Amino acid sequence: MVWPLGLVFWGRAWTLVAWCELRQAYRMFRLDRIGRLQLVAKNFETTDTISLQHYLEQVKCSE
């Protein structure tokens, strides 16, 4: 299960930035490679450590 946080367009492909519950980490998924999708009625709330803003800060610090 992933929490969708944002969409990014990288040249020729849309990419989903998400929080992955299985790996407990941010992950990126190319939309054109997602073969199956199951929507659930579960909602999530972003936190100080799980959000698009936090992800962008982590990427910026790793440069």
C-alpha cells in the first residue's frame, strides 16, 4: 500500500511520489509501468516526516 504524495513529469514519463507502507520509505513509481491498481476506502494524513515537502527536503539535502 502506498500513500500518493505527488506527481512529477520526468521528460517522457509521469512518476508518482509516494510513501510505501511495506518499506517504510519514499518510493517513486512510473505511471506507465503500473499494471494494476486497487483503490481502498482507507484515508491517510501527512505528517511532519511523511509528506511531499519532507520528501523534497530529503532530496535537496542529499545533493
